[in-house]
Amino acid sequence: MRPLPFREVVVAPESVRHALTQMLLRPSPPQGLLLVGMAGVGKRTLARALAAAWMCPQRTAEGHCGACEVCLKWSDASEHPDLRVLRPDPEQIKIDAVRGVRQWASFAPTVAPVRFVLLEEAHLLNPAAANALLKTLEEPPPRYHFLLTAPASDLLLQTILSRCRIVRLGALPTEQIAAHLRARYTLPEATLQAIAVFADGALGRAIRWADALQQGEGAPRELDALQSLLGVFARLGGASLEDALRLAHEFREACKALEGGAEGRSARAALALGLEYLVLWYRDALALQYPDSPVRFETHRDALRQLAGRFAAAERARDLHAIIEARRAILGNANAQIVTENLFVRLIATA
Ligand SMILES: [Zn+2]
């Protein structure tokens, strides 16, 4: 797909859209811009829309014009002679890739007034590659700009962060996603609700699933995997310590089905996503204490109540923190089996 014009990219929260609009109105883009947000929230779509806008000599606050000499060079696969994309191969971005960019940067742009280097999942730069990138950011070649994406800013070197503008993308509320789907698909309301809940703020993901179901391709593999994950989580409230390693194993197996897919998820990214859902599960268990707070996994209310009844609220809050730490460790290259086993032992042992 060619880059969407900025005005058509769904960006949340509204303050971020406003800040980006202001940036587009300035004469030149920032030297480095880091887009932070969880998987599926639209970082890649937004990065391409921004690159296309800044490369277009006729851009407006709404994005690129789509018709000029520069815009016409975009291929259907969103490639452009003045854009370079670096992404993990498959688990790291290596120094050769960064060196290749430095070499490319010794040439002037082909048609656009500026060139862009897009580093997807920049937290997966290996140390040598990160240092090479830092050198380039310290002495940027003229008319070269960098766009980086990452799930969290603290996974990047401080020295790289200090050279980037940081933009934090938020998740869309479930109801906003449901409304978006309702306007475009004729699927049953219960299905739309389930998709909106599981999309967890990521509209791109919701649209992909709804497309597959609408076209009669059956339930997407990811949606099935998420149902299996909830099956694992639902047993936490009644599990004994002997079950911990088995549950950790089943958790990792369910996450395997989240690998690849349209988002090209790595094994680590799939595990991190699984842990994000576990965070949501624990948030729900905490939310049960407050009569009016919405529960995301409404269909699993009994299992959530069991978990809430077994562990004191303070413990669940600490467990929530442990899950977030485990996710961070996995994205930071820790051994996935050890991290998940330790986590599940902890979650069950605090009973
Ligand atoms: Zn244009």
C-alpha cells in the first residue's frame, strides 16, 4: 500500500495529532523523530505518512499531495528512492545495515528535497549498530532525517533519545474502535465487540481481522491465539504451584501463534504482546473492586472474580508490575523460557 495522507491516519491522543500537524507546518522536519507506542497502534503507517509529507514539496498540514513528482515515486509497496527502511533481521538490526545507510547518505536525494531513514523497532539495534547510528545522528549528513519506532522509549540508549523528538502514541478506546468497525462492516455486533476488545487500542489490527471475517476467511489465527491466551489466564485464579511451569509453557505456545502475521511479529514481540494481554487481565481483576469501572474481558468475569478473590489487591498490583517488568526483559533479549517460568511461579506463589 502507498503511504496514507496524514489526515487519514488515525492518531491518538488528539494532542499528538496536533503536535504532528504543527511539525508538518514548519519548513523542515526534525533531525530525528521517535514514535513510541505498543504494537499495532499504527507506528509504521504513521511513519510512512510523515515521511511522505515531509518529502513532498507541496505538503500541507493534511499531508503529502499525492500528485507531484516526488509523491508519484512511491511504489505500491510504500518504497521510495529517497527512503531507506531498516528493520530487525530477524531479531536484531546489525551494524552492516547502519553502515549501508551511511554510505547511501553520501549521495544527494534523488527527487525529494530531503531523504528519510526509517528504523523500525529501533530498540533492536545491537550495541555496535546503535553506536554507528549515534555517530550518524551526531553529525547528520545534510538533508537526511531519521524516523525511529519502538514500543517504549526507555529501551533505547539515552544518547540516541537525546537526539530525537519523542512522540508517544496512545491506544484508541475500545468503544471508538467498535464504532469505526460498525460503520464499515456488516458483522454481528458480538463479533465486532470481541474484535474491538482484542484489538486493544490498535485499529490496524481490528481492521485486518474484520476484513478477514467479512471476506469469509474464518477467524484469523491471531484472534484464535488470543482466545487461547485468555484460557491460560482464566486458570491462574485456581492454579497450584505445580501448575506454574505448565501454564508458562502453554502461554508460550499460544504466543507462537501470534508470530509473523501481517505485523511481521518476531518471537519476542509475540511474547511481549501476550504479556500485554496478561497486563489487561490483571487490570480487569483490579477493576472488579470498583462497581462502575468497565471490565474489558466481560465474558470471563467469573475467572476474573476468582483471581480477585484469591489475591489481595496490593498483591495483584505488585503482580501487574512484575508482568510489565517481564515484558521489558523479553524485549531486552532475556531468556524467554526463564522469564515466563519465573513470572508464572510468582503469580501463583503470591497466593
Ligand atoms: Zn507531493
